[in-house]
Amino acid sequence: MLTIAENLVEKKRFQPGYLGVLGEEEIEKLFKNGMPSLTKIGVIGDPTNASKKRGKIYLEKIAEFLTDEIKKHKLA
């Protein structure tokens, strides 16, 4: 969100959420039972060091990953 609309982000409200292991078991729990099953505040990780620059990198990496996954499934 910092990358897309930094003016809408209230950094003073940042607080850590779920900081535990995020493996297959936790991901399955998340999809089966929703965010409250891992975090009461809806945050995974610690956003206190978030930045516009990091957000841009994360968005680019997610887009790259999703594009690759779509290509894999189209070729299968």
C-alpha cells in the first residue's frame, strides 16, 4: 500500500502481527480458518520497517511469481 498510495497509510498505527513460522501447516490453517486463526490484528510479520521501496520490490516479485505460475499451468 505504501507503494501504491503512501498518503493513505498511517505508519504510526503499524504493529507486529503473527511472527511465528509460516510453513505449509500455517498456510493451510490460514486458508481453512481465515486470518484470525493466526493473527488477531490481520497482520503477518512486522510492518514497522515497511517502506515504499520495499513494497515496490514485493509487488514486482509477486507479479513475477504469479506470471510464472500462470505460464506453467497454461503449458500443462
